[in-house]
Amino acid sequence: MALPKISAYPLPVPAELPANRVSWTVDPARAVLLVHDLQQHFLSAFPAGQEPLTGMLAHTARLLKEARRLGVPVVYSAQRGGQTPEQRGLQLDFWGPGVADDPEVLAVPEAVAPEPGDHTLTKWKYSAFARTDLEDRMRAWGRDQLAIVGVYAHIGVMMTAADAWSRDIRAFVVADAVADFSREEHDMALRWAAGRCAVVTTADALFEEV
């Protein structure tokens, strides 16, 4: 039930991305950047100093800088440490007790950590919309686009993108700023999102037309 030990793999490059079913583009006046679950608990499963971790963090750091420059709200999702069985629900059956109540494993790496003016929400399920006020925040800000970076692509990232679609929020999955258990599962998540609920893009292209 614990997280698997992840082997190094290369992040996808533009030529390897799936074809998108729609042709949405990001408008900074409509967008929010979601940094999904970049806590040490989840990142510790990756080999340190190797892809996909290094590239995913570098691309995320660059997008954070650009989003803040453009006035795009930045929202971090973070799981609470030491959850009770009632709070875990069915996640307990699939993944065990979850994140320990330890500041070191709850922390976000310094290079991609929240800054003053960013927002953090407590995340309880795969989707960042489940049991949170993410949708309410976005509506209050007049935002209907969600760019997603973080981990894991085939679990929370994909489920959040699908949940955004269900709320008529346009989702953008940044292929080289997410990471997964394996390249196979990473690619599967991108294919599914591109064909069903989101635009799959890259860190270079996300704000390209701005």
C-alpha cells in the first residue's frame, strides 16, 4: 500500500505529446496555476538528482515565476499529515495511512515553495476539487482555466483535470512539469487527458502567446 519506488525516466518532449482534441490557449486573466501535491512525502519516491524529478521541478519553478509575473493566482494543494482513518476514507484501503505528521515530509522543496500572495488548500482525495473550495475560489476570482503541474500524473493530476472539465473549467496539463510512477503511466495520463478533458502542453508553450 506504500508508494512504489520509482525508476528514473525521461520527461516527454513536444514531439512525443498526444494530439489534443481541442485547441484552447491560456489567458493569464482567466487562469490559475495549480501546484499539485509537491510535498516531500510524494517526491521521495523519485530518484534524487535524476529525471523526471529534476526536470519537473525546474519547469515548475519557471512556470511559478512566470505566473506570478503575469498576475496568475498560484494555488498549492497539500495533504495534511497524520490523518485519521475517517479522514483518509477509502484512500486508507489503497494507500495506507498517508503522510506522516512531520514537517520534513510535509514540506514543499524550496525551489517551488509557496511565496507571499500564493494560496494553499488542504487536499483530501485524488482530485484537488474534492472536499475543497478550489472551485469557489476560482469563481470568486473570475477564473475558468486551470494549469496543472505536480504529481502524480495518472492519479491526482488526471482526476483534477477531469473534475475541472465537469465544472466547465478548462484544464491544461503541463506534460514536462508533471511526473509519475513510470513513463508508461505518465504517457497514459497525457493521452487520456488530451482526448477527454484537457489540453496537454509544455512549460515552454503554456504562456507562449502572452
